[in-house]
Amino acid sequence: MSDASHVPLDSWGKRGTHPPDPAIATLAHRQHGVVARRQLVDLGLGPKAIEYRVAIGRLHAIHRGVYAVGHRRLTREGARMAAVLVAEGAVLSHRSAAALWGIWSTGGPGST
């Protein structure tokens, strides 16, 4: 029988669990490269795990409680998604929503 104290701790500080980074990457991919702190908490990360990822450059603060994953460069869609993630339950509306869905050019009416 092996001694459990020699089992390495994962990035959550727990033994025998899967690292959350693949789940973070999957979520970020679906959300144009950004995630909310509350989503990271839902994935099981605590404050220290989030701070660690910020310190090593895996997460980059964009707004309060919203992070870009891997790098700071955001597409226009990523910037919009980051703005929506600032407030739980927020949505895009009017021109921003139309531009996201491709039914309104961000240059305004009549632009190509």
C-alpha cells in the first residue's frame, strides 16, 4: 500500500483530481477567449488558484472578475463577451448583438 502523502498535489491542492485547465480552455474557446471568475469558481478553483494563474500568465484581467485566457489580445467578439461577463445575466442588445450575429456591420448601415 502506498503512502498517500507522496501523491503529488494538483493545481487545486487536492490529491487524485484532474487539473481544471482543459476545462478552462474549453470554456474560453466557447466564449471568445474569456471567462468570468464565477465560472472559474464553478469549475472548482479557489482564490489562490486563480491568483496563481494570473501570476504565471495563464489568466489576464480584462475587467473586474473577467479574464482573458492565455493572452490579452481579444477579438471584437471577445471584448463584447468580456463586457457581458462583467454582470451576471447581462446580454448584448441592439447594434452590438446584431453585429455579433453578422446582421449589422460594425461600420454602420450601408458599410461593407
